Amino acid sequence: MSRVAARLCQERAAADGLGSNRNAIKYLKQDYEALKQQCLQAGTLFKDEEFPACPSTLGYRDLGPYSFKTQGIVWKRPTELCANPQFIVGGATRTDVCQGELDILYRVVPKAQSFQKDYAGIFHFQFWQYGEWVDVVVDDRLPTRNGKLLFVHSEEGNEFWSALLEKAYAKLNSSYEALIGGSTIEGFEDFTGGISESYELRRAPSNLYQIIQKALRAGSLLGCSIDITSASEIEAITSLKLVKGHAYSVTGAEEVYYRGRLEKLVRLRNPWGEVEWTGAWSDNGPEWNYIDPKQKQALDKQVDDGEFWMAFSDFQRQFTRLEICNLTPDTLTSNEVNRWDLTLFNGQWRRGSTAGGCQNYQATYWTNPQFKIRLEEPDDDHEGSLNEPCCTILVGLMQKYRRRQKKMGEALLSIGYSLYQIPQELENHTDIHMNRAFFARNQPVARSDPYINLREVSSRMKLPRGEYLIVPSTFEPYKNGEFCLRVFSEKKAKTQIIGDVVSAKPCKPHVDNKDTDDEFKALFQKLLGEDCEMTAIKLKTILNQVLAKRKDIKSDGFNINTCREMISLLDTNGTGTLGLAEFKTLWMKIQKYLEIYKRVDSDYSGTIDSHEMRNALREAGFMLNDQMQHSIVIRYACSKLSIDFDGFVACMIRLETLFKVFHLLDKKKSGVIQLSLAEWLCCTLV
């Protein structure tokens, strides 16, 4: 199988950057080499305090401390289990991992690990986790019962790489029990960094053969299997020598001229290396006598032990499922393959700000995170409807850390995504979050399968050139979660996060004493008496008296801190009070905020919901990213995610103050400031 090379279009994931496979992140900051040297110098065997040999490491419920399944378990090192423990028996080729793709094995299982040379009871493995490779250290104390390994073990009684790999994977996911219920695809991705597709062969798309050919050219890993209906069928051999419930790999796809017509063939490998297909196009089958001898000779040279050819039509009839793992650039490197272009986004769904749910929830759906992709260069084969040049993309949405959170009662969320074509008149102008009206006018042009509680959902699609909006979401709104969104494209695609712009153009009414009419002056003097200076205490009293008379908005009244901040924002001469013109400016601001508040309060409840707050902020002149939106919800919304009027005004005043202070300190207008500790404290106390 070809090795893969592709280019990751994300700045922080440069070829040798932190988080790449060549420079993996040290999980829990444990440095394998440093810890090993410490043990060798001290003459001790490593004991991992981060993943100790104790009941909590096994699990929390079925494998918990009080479960009968964990009774009698003893933690032992391989040196205590056999006389001559080996890491890998006979070298890596003996294991035939990934059907000969040893580079992939050595990415996950670093070389030079042994129970003989420099043995210190410490080993390490590398896994892909949501866009980054992490290096996980473990000691070699393994759970056993009656002197035998409890979980994964090799057929060779003295081979321990697989048991130690499982322990490292369990550590990454918090316990052995957290691994229960995982899928083959999930492990495939964590061990390769790839993105997977799954096809039921009896319901496969009409262009599946072309998909297989492209996947092979891109160095992807392809596996297929025959489903079983009962445990008795596991590894049962059919009359045509195919093994049920057994993983085969697809290693080739070629077309030959057979009796005047094109015949599609696929090459498969049985990792057993012995039992091979005996149907049409099998080794020495009569079909080979009817094709060009040179082509037959060329195809014969491509077949290794355990490999065989079969007709694609037979493949679809005999096998049940095909899985394709499209490899990321950091897995294998070669210049001999057609390269995927890859972009990875990280994002969050947060209750009240970015967890909008699916399209069934129109009031909140538009608040979900949004990402833009621009497809400009069509595929080389130009396949598409009505001969229109199209672009192939593969989109995968993966929810993060849910397996690790199982012991806290967190289950997988039901997730999915939709793609919307951006109208030409809006192209190049979509750096702001699309609002509810956009989704009311536009329907998805593509989407994932129905929402499902898998770690990742993915699908391949062909789209005309243009700009598209990708909206990932949970099925229900108000569900907290983190995700990564990966977009593979056959040609380079331009991408960006929508709504990542932060700016402010708040309402700034300009008033001086000449603009203030006599009636307002008289009112001001009546309220304040002879000194005509508005203090925070007086301001609080006046504003709350006004609010108390209004029945159309709900408010608990302004607190003294908000009133102090209002004065600080508008106090131009540093007196700590407001004069006539300054008070009128504040009054006009509050009137403007009241207009916005009432306009956004679509159900006339007297409060605004947290998702309505997005519109209110935009109308008030503030463009904020998702992280800031979430911070506002945490600070100003109640437990029911509503914001009353005094909270709304307090938020507006606080934001305007923060922007004002920043711009005063940003003397070079660079968008970046550097503060001393004293300056930082002054800013936060404003």
C-alpha cells in the first residue's frame, strides 16, 4: 500500500511543530526519556503515580472497586509472569499490524523498547487526539488473575506490546472500563490520525469503485468484512473460502479488458495469509486466460502472499461493509500519492451561547458555531451532475473527551452538521455570524446522516465551486460539549472561522451644555439640589425610581457598582461625578439601550434570552466572538438563561469601558497591548 502525504492547513500543526507525530505533546507532562533515566540511575523500576496499579485505574462501575469482576486481580510486571518477556516477538513483521504498513505501527509504538536493554519498567506510546499527537507513558504493571493477563494479550505468551498499548490507551481515556463500547473506527482514527468513512456494500453509492480507487491513490487504509448473525459464525469459512467476521484489507483496484468489455477488479488481503478466495478471478482462475498477457503479468506482480483478486461485483455481493481510513499528513510521508488538503477547527457548544441544537430549534439553531469553506479548484476527474465541475470534500465532526467523561455520567451527544451554499452576493462578506433570517431563507445543500450518538460522524460529498457555511450542532440545544471539525478536500480550499472578529462601535451621543434644553436643566437641578453633581449613590436612586415605574421590562434595579462604572465611563474631568452634559449623554445611552432591548425581546416577556443577547449586542455596535458570548452568558444571565434590563445595561457599559481602556493603551493601534502587573490591576479595577 502506498504511503500517504498530505498537507495540514493549520499554522500550529507545521510538519515538526508541537503536537505533530515527530514532536508529540507529553501527556500529563510526563517525559519518557527523563523518567527512564531517573529510574536507571536510581536502579528502580518505574511506578506511574498518574495511572497507579489500583482499582480506580480499572474502572468506575462494572470494573469498579466493589465489582465481582475485579475480585482477585493482581498487578504484575511481565518479568513476574514469564521467564523471557519480549516487547514484540520476532520483530514487527510478525504481527502484521495494518497489513504490512509498519510505518503506521512505529508511529504508535515507538521503536527501541525492550525488556532487556535498559529495562526500567517504563514504556510509551503515541496516539492521535483531536488534531494532535500525544505521547503517553505507562509502567508495565498489568492487571492479572491467576497469573494470566486480564485484558488484551498476544497469542505468544511472552509478547507484551499489545497489553502495554492497551494500558496506555486506557490511561488516555481515564480507565480500562472507559474503553468498553468503542468502535473499530474510533481506534483506527486514534492510532493513525485518519478520518474514517463506512459504507454498507448493498447500499453503496454508484461511484463506490471510483471512491476506492481515489482512496488507494491517496494512501488511505481500506478494510472490509462479512457480518455475522451469531457467535457461532465468527471466523466461519464460506464455500468460496471467505472468512466471516474477519477483517480483510483492500489493497488494489484495477480495470481489465475481459472478453471485449471492461471488468472492475479489487485486490484483497487476508492477514492469515492462507485462506484465499476461490471464486472468479482467484489465483489461476480461468478468467485470467481472456485478458492481455502483459496486463495479467503486471497484476500478478502486485500480489503478495495472502492477497487475491476478485470481481468488484462479487466483492459487493460477498462482503457486507467497507471502511476507509483517510490518513492525515502526519501519519505517513511520501511524494507518490495524490494529496488530500486538510483543515481542522476546534470549537465548543456552550449552554446559552453556542449550543443551538438542530434545525428543529429555529430560535437557537443560528447561534451554533459556524465555519466557512471556499471551493475553487474542481477535482481532476470533473465528475458532477450535469457535467458541472465539482469538488470532493470529506467532512468529519468529532466530539471530544466524552469517553474520558463516562465515569462522571456523561454520555455521547447526538451530533451532526449541515452545509449551506452562501449566495454570491454574500460571498467575501461572511466574516460575521449568520443570523436567524439566513437559515430561514436557505436550506442545506448537504448534511451528515441523521443525528447519532457516535464519537464522529463523517460523509463524503461532491459540491459545485463556491462558498459554503458548515454548521456543526448537537441534536438538542443547551448541551455542553467540545468538538473538532475536519475538512478533507481533494484540492486546496480556503477556510475560516465565522464570527471570530472582535470590534466595537457603541452609541456615542455627543452633548454639551449648549445642547441641553432648559427643561432638562431644571429637572437635573431639582434632582440634585445646589451642587448639581451626580454621584453614584444619587444616580442609583434616580435610575431605579425610573425603572420602578415601567411595567414592560423586568429589572432588579441597578446596583452601586454599575452606577460607578457609568460615571467612570463618562466622567471627562475626573471628579468622580457627572455634570449636566455628562448625565444627559448617559441618559441618551440608556434610552438607546432600552430601544434595542425592547426590539430584541421578541416574546414581550420583559427579559431577553441569552441567544437574543447576540442580536442585542450586534445592534448596540459590539461584534464579539463565541468565547466572549459565553463569558457574557455566565456573568449576566440567570439560571434560566434570561437577562433583565439592568443586567443588559450593565453589560453594555462594561463592554464600552473595556474597549475604551484598551484603545487608550493601544497607542500604536496594533490591536495588541502589553501591561505590567500594576497596569493590569488598574484596568480590572476600573
